[in-house]
Amino acid sequence: MLETFFDTNIAPYLGPIIVGKQQPFPFLANKELNAIVLLKNKNGKNKMGIVPCSNTIFPRLIPVPSNPGTFMLCEELILHFVSKLFDHYSVGEKSIIRITRNADIEVKDVLDEDLDYRIICEIEKNFSTKLVLHAIPRSST
């Protein structure tokens, strides 16, 4: 049931992005949630996939049909079915991140041990303003 909900109510409104060596790293909006995935194509080349998860079209809390009164976050649902958005790739590690820039806080790096550190380095290199915090929740792989 959740897969059908994802296919009809969420996936059509998502804009997955594939970043490789030839593509410039996209600008990620401040304080917005993004699903980040490591992808591998059939030739074994690695790429990064990004799916912006924040929007005003679908709700952040999704009711779980099999368990009335229970909800899940839309970004967790997106992460669960993210392989459907990158159908010509195999999905490796994946996580949800939120980036904060130019805030009045001390610089901190919160990293998930399973997340490839290269993703964070690439994000930091491509911001037009200084990155002051990356918040990455527990592992979602």
C-alpha cells in the first residue's frame, strides 16, 4: 500500500538529480531535506544521486495504512523507494541530509559512519556560502 501511495502521490513530484564527474554539483537549498544516494551504473562507475524531499505538494507525515494511527516521514518513504527513481543504477549507501549555512552556530560535522565522506567534501566545495552544519541522521541503508 505504501508503494502504491509513493508511486501515485509522491514520485511524480520528485526531481531526482544524478551527479557525476562531468556534471556540476547542484545548489542545495538551505535547511531543506535531501535524499543522498551512492549509485553505480552497469559499467561499475560511481555517481551520486540527490532527491530534494521538501515541498508543499504532499504532506510530511504519511499515514501507514497497515497500522492505523501510525505515521512515517515522507523523506523516509522517499529513501525507502529511492531505487525506483534511479532505475538504471544500483543503489548503494543512502541517507537523508539537511544542510545549514551562514547560521550563528559553531561549526560542527555530524556524520553517519556508513555515509561516504566524499559526499560531504563535495557539498562543502560547491556552496556559494560557508557551510556551518550538516545534519545526517542515523543510517538508513
